[in-house]
Amino acid sequence: MLRDLAFRLLLIPLVSFTLSTPMPGHAESPPSLPGTTPRRIVESELSIALESVEIAGVRSEGMTVNGSIPGPTLHWRVGDLARIHVTNTMDVPSSVHWHGLLLPNEQDGVPGLTTPGIRPGDTHTFEIPIRHAGTYWYHSHTALQEQRGVYGAIVIEPDAAEASAGGSIDHAGRITMERGPERDVVLVLSDWTRKDPTEVMRLLKRGSEYFSVEKGTAQSLWGALRAGELGSVFRRSLQRMPPMDISDVAYDAFLVNGSTETVIAAEPGERLRLRVVNAAASTYFYLGIAGRPFRIVASDGADVDPLKTDRLLMAIAETYDIVVEVPEDGRLEFRATAQDGSGSARAWIGEGPDLPATAVPPPNLYAIRHGGHHAKHGSHPAEHAPRPRDTRLDTQSPRHEHATGDTFLAHGERTDSDTPVTHEEHARSGRHGEPRTRPKAHADAHLVKEDPRPIPPYARLRSRKPSAPPAEAPTRTIRLRLTGNMDRYVWSFDGKTLAESDMIPIQRGEVLRVELENTTMMHHPLHLHGHFFRVLGANAARRHDAHAPLKHTVDVAPMQTTTIEFLADADGDWFFHCHVLYHMKAGMSRIFHYEGDAPDPTLAEERERIFADPVYAWAEASALSQFTEGELIASNRRHELGVEWEIGYRGDVDHEVLSRYRYHVNRFYRFFAGASVEDERDVAVFGAEALLPLNFDGRAWVDTRGQGRFILSKELDLTTRLGFVGDVEFDTEQGFEGSTGLRFRIHRHAAFAVEWHSEFGVGAGIELIW
């Protein structure tokens, strides 16, 4: 026994300094370690470049790290000092954020907030003391570079002494945990578009249904009729809700380790720890492995009691460690299916005949009540449904069709007040994913046969180590409403984008409890830099649970409220944002500011860019045989400049041009002022616009001659490509005018058009959209 102990003690330093082979290990709940001299300094070189890459068989422009997408996996160990030299070879600035790491504020990698951006041709050196083990990742925090390929995985092992305390060291120097796997496999998931992400953002801002049409998820009257959901569509439009979708962008490919399909060599009987990173810009994935159960052993780098499931909904920017055993009878298919059903990526594990994963049923968007889940037919009418804080999903029921309530403003904002839920009511319900009792170790999640489209498993995750903050720390609660406008693609907190908001002050030593109320019909993965938080669920139901899971990123489901809490034990300013990349860039971000800490003056110029409110431009114009009409727009968050025209050229040329400034109050109301030039009547106009029930658009104005005009217009998709347009107008001086027509989409920039106009007659032509 003594000889064996001596042998193990001799091996510990050897393992501690081994750099060539990634060591299997286990993710620990991140401890706060006292400052010590690092055991070793690990140097890494990263080079970011703009180059042509081949993905899914097609070459396009991407941004690589060390020549690949994703970049190399970085391997460190607790106690190391990671020194990373990042070189930007591009002609635009770049950056790297170390997602999920507890690190000094100036090393966090957000340009202008914590760290200088990396200018073209420059090299920036990061020095990060490694304090905690687990699976993490890195990515650019500049512009939309993450979408183009600037990301990679991080694997941090526990120190050898800590790891060997729970297992043994074999003769090859590998640490084998009693509960742990034999070997690590890193799987980085992502989404890929061959379009310039800046153009993707502009198309989203334009407000067209192009991406939904491209991926086959556009809703229409015919589709609702076929689905037997005309009533649902009518009720939603009565509440001014637009057609909804689960994700925003149509992607060309979904990737695992940079490929649509990859192969992982493994021996039968071998146990693997799959370290899965969702590095997608805007895609949630359902994970499944050959239709067989697997065990979740870590989430966001922190150990959890093993949780058995056979399907997992993984939010953007999360990491999960999953343990699987390679079977004797074939090779396993690991499949990551996009939540909206538009595609998947896969990895084959092992050898032999294929053991395919079970397909995820596509969502029925017409019947959706809960962001990817379906409500039971005959659920409560929308006007009598409970408020969002009451709308809880009963995860104890076998199917989510039993969820009640459909009072949802798809992609938009609620306008009325909350109805509070008492603690007693919540305790009786045990809903919104919260168990009636504390989860037990080795708990099992629901399996596919019971729930083919599950929600994230937070309610059943249990930290292996106590996660409760110090009992003596003061607790403060704040509430943030997640708000948005899909029509104009504006995303925000409390109706304000980052450019319009103040920083959120926090005091060092306090426990900050944050209630996150999602008033939109989109999932939002919220990430806090530089901290881990406890996920307490709805109404902070797990606030007394000493083993509530620790995470750095949490999904807040549509029309649900989730509470998180964290100990404020850092300094400086820290970013908090939605990790749907386009939501973040559209404004869904905040900054937590430690009171008493001054911003770094050397970052002042870059800091202004964080609060920028960019302007986007778009246009559409119809060139028909009897007249032309169209609109040019340049807009930021609330302010918009535009020109509208209508010119008839049958007989005498009749024209009307309106140049106007528009102010957007919210999704439902707008004010405008401008000048109208119409034949022989030139006037200034002042008016208001509103989104009305059944999604009619209403406009009313008064001009400087005391005359008024009222317009009611409507667009309706009859099929995914064929749409109806119509309007009726009453002018107090000129009387009634109207038009009606059809549009058939042939391209994201063009449609065939036929239209009747009360003044110009019937004609046909083409509509161009830019």
C-alpha cells in the first residue's frame, strides 16, 4: 500500500506539468481561489485572419483562428497562468472574449468596456490566472465576427492533486475518476451563413419575411387552414401579434467542429466525456445520441449531479459535459438539430453499423404557445389567459400540450400590468420547470417518448457542491423585462436599448437577485460576464436550495420569468446581454457597474462605440404598368427618415411625395411630421400611426391647411409566397381613394405584382425590395 501511495505521489507532479495530451477530468463548481504563484505559464498563439474557407462543400469568406473554423481548443489546468498572444491580421479591428471564465476585468475582452480592441496588424497579450475547471469557449466580441468563425473551445482540468483525490492515476499518467469518463471529446456546434452578417442584420431590420420563406417556416392563411389553426391565427392577429418563428435567420449549414458531419474514433466499451459548446450565433440545438440515454455531468463548466436524459435543448453560448459509453453493436450518431427544425449537424462515434439518432418532430408554428412547444387544442381564449408570471409550464405532465394560456405578444411587448403570483400559489403548482421538492442526485429527466421537444433541464440540475451565497451578505432584487419588436428588429431591456440605457449599479459584497421577465415570444440566452449566477427559476423558487445550479448563461423562455442571483465579488464594468448575436447588436444589452470604480480613461474613444445606435437603410418600389409607388427609409432605434411616393402615368401625370420624420414610441405607436407635395397642393403634415387589432395599420394626419387624412392598410400572406395588399384612404378635401392587389415573391429582392387602384386602374409589374 505504501509503495502504491509513493508511486501515485511521484506521478502527481508529472501529470501537473504534462502539456502535450489533454487530460480527462471533471468540471468543478468554480471556487474563488486566493492569489498564488502559478504552477506554470502556458503560452498560446492565436492568429485571426480573413480568408476563403470551404464549408458544406461551398467556398465563401470567413474569419479563421489559426487557419480554421472553429479555432484550436485551448487546454489549461487550474493554477496555470494562461498567456495568450492574439494577432489580428485583418484590416478591421477584432477582439477575443473568454466566455465563462472568472478573470481580471481588464482581461475580459469586450472592446471599449474592459479591454482595448485589437487593431489591424496588432498583437494583444492576455494573461489569465486559471481559477476553475470546466468546459468554456472564446469568441470575438467585435461587430458580427462571431458569426463568421472567430470562436473556439476551452478545456480546463482540475489540478492533479484535486483530481486524484476522487480517483486514481494510471501508468499512462491519466486521471480516472470513479464517476468519470476515460477520454475527452470536444464538440463545438455552430451555424453558418454564406451571406455577409452585416447584410443579414440589415435584412432583419428591413422587417421582411425573407428568412422565414427561405427556410420554409413562413406562416400563411393557407398554412393555417391546412393545420386547422385558423382560429389561433385570428386570435393572435386580434391581439396584434405577427406570425412567429423560433429563430430569425435561415442558415446554409449547421456545423459540429466546422463540418456538417464528422467522425469520432472510439473503441467499443470506451466511456467518453463529450464537452459540447454551442457557439452558434442564433441557433438553439436539440441534442440526441442514437435515441439512447446519456448523462449530463456538468453545465457551463460547473459539476452537477449526473442527470439522465435522451434529449437536451441547449441554449446558445451554453456548454454541457455529457457522458456516453460506446456500444459494441455499432457507431452512435450524435445529432444536433436546430430548434426550428431547419437542419442539423452530426458526429458519428465509434465503429460498425450506424445507430441513428431519433428525429426531432418539427414545430407546428401555428399552434405554438411556448416558443417551440405546443398548446393543447381548446386552451383558454387569449383574452382570458393568465399574465406571463402566471403562465407556467407544467413539466411534470407528460406533454407540453397541457401548458395553459396563450396571451402572447409575438416578438413584441406587453402593454398592461402584471398580475402577481403568491408564494403559496407557486408552491402548490410546482410549475415553470421547478420541482415540488429539491432534485435528487442521479435524477432522470423526461425521455423523448414523453417529451420530444423538451425545455432546458435547469429545474433538475443540482450543483455537486453547495452554491448558496454567504448568509450574511445583503440581498437586493431588481427586475428586468425582456422586450422587443420583431417588425423593426429592435431588442431591449425595459423597452430601452443599450444606447438609451444607464448602467446598473451594484455594490461589492451584496447578493444581486435579478428577475428576468420575458415579454416576447422568442427564447433569449442571457450571459453575464465575469460571474457565475445561481438559477433560481420562477419566483426565485430555489432561493433556499443550497445546490441550485451555477451557470454563466441561462435561457429565458418566451413569456416566462426566470430569477438568477450572484454574489458581487468583482470590480469594474461587466457586460450582460442576450447571446443571440443579432439581438445583442440590436440593443438587448446592459452593463453592471461596481460603484466606486472609474472607467479606464484609455478606453474612452472605444467606449463610445458600445453605445452607438447604428442607422440601417432599405427600400421597396413597385413599377407597374399604370403607376409606381415606393418608400426609402433610413432608421435607427427610434428615429426614422423616409420618403414615400405614388406617381400615376396614365394620361396626366399625378404625383404625391411625402418626406417625413417618424418617431417610434414602441411597437404599436408612432408619430411623424413632414412635407407632402401633391400635384398643386404642397403642405406640412403632422400625424400618428398605430398597429390596430387584426394587424391593420392605421394612419391619421392633419396638414397646415386644416385638412385631414385617414388611411387603413393591410398585408396578408395567403401562401408562403403569395400575399394580399390593400388600403383605403379618406381625405377631407379629396374624398375616398383605395387600392388592392397581389404580390408573388420570386426572390428576396423581387416580387411579381398586380394591383387595382381607384385612380389609376388595373396594372401589373414588378416590386423591387432592397
